[in-house]
Amino acid sequence: MSDTELQPPAPAAYEPPSVLDELPGDLMMWVLIVSELLVFGAGLAAFLGVRITDPLGFAEAQDALHRTAAGINTVVLVTSGFFAALAVRMAEHGRKAATRGWLAAASALGIVFLVIKVMEYAEKASHGIGVETNSFFTFYYLLTGFHAAHVVAGIVILGLVSIRCTPRTVEVGAAFWHMVDLVWVLLFPVIYLLR
């Protein structure tokens, strides 16, 4: 035997943990979340940029919105986010039935959000207000419609996560759902309240 065969292997170099190691859930979900936030951010920036060119027109169009329904939807989504967080907590404690219950509650509130949004769209349509009415409503329908599509995707994700409710999968699903909540919390004041 040679001397090199008798020597123990060299210890691996210590690498401090990176920020990516600290992210809850899955890195690819975070890539998706950040990219979606950038898309919504660009849409809101464009909305505000165009608003500067026609503040009176935007204020007049904004008066046709149903702020109470949007406020209720804000409470609905924030509450659903709380339920998703409770699902994560239950999954961490191995309580699958409770996890599925909180995921179902979060999804049910997502459906309530969509019903209210459809009622709001129907009211606009009954008054002849559509995407082509003016710049405000073009942005209104694009931003809120894109968000509603994300609510639908979130409901599907929460449903899929409930099938295999491990702490990791529930955390990934809840992270997406929280992004949906966050986007609405940004859309609501900018579209419905900002004058």
C-alpha cells in the first residue's frame, strides 16, 4: 500500500449557506413568483404612466368601479392567505386532515373572489363598458383579468397540493397563493382608490 492510500480524505471546504438555501419551498416556484411579480409590476407601472397623461379621464372611469365589492374581495383574499398559512402550519405538524381542510377553505374563498369579480365584470358589461371603452378600462380588464387567471391557477395548485400534502408541497402551494394575495393588495389601491 502506498502512503496516499492510507491518508484519510481531505475534508470538504466549508461553504456558508446561501440565501437560496433559506428560501421556503421550491426554487422554481420562487422563480415563477418573482417573474409574475415583475409582469404585474410592469403592468401597474404602465397603468400609472398612462394615468399621468389623462388624470381626469382615469378618475371619471374609476368612479364606475364598485369599490365595496373590491374591498370585500380584498378581505376575502387576505383571509384565504391566512388559511393557506394555517395549512402550512398543520402540514408541519403532520396533521393531514387539518391541512386539507385549511387548503379547501383557502380555495373556497378563492372561488368567492372569482364570483364577486364575475359579478363586477357583468355589471360593467351591462353598462356597455368593455376593454375598448378607454385606456383605464383596457388596463382594468387586463390587470384584473390576469390576476383572476392567477386565482384560478392558485385554486388548482392548492387542490393538487392537498392530494400529496407534505410540508414542502403545501409550502410551495401557499407561496404561490400568497403571491396572488400580494398582487391583489397592490392592484386594489392603485386601480380602485388612487386619485
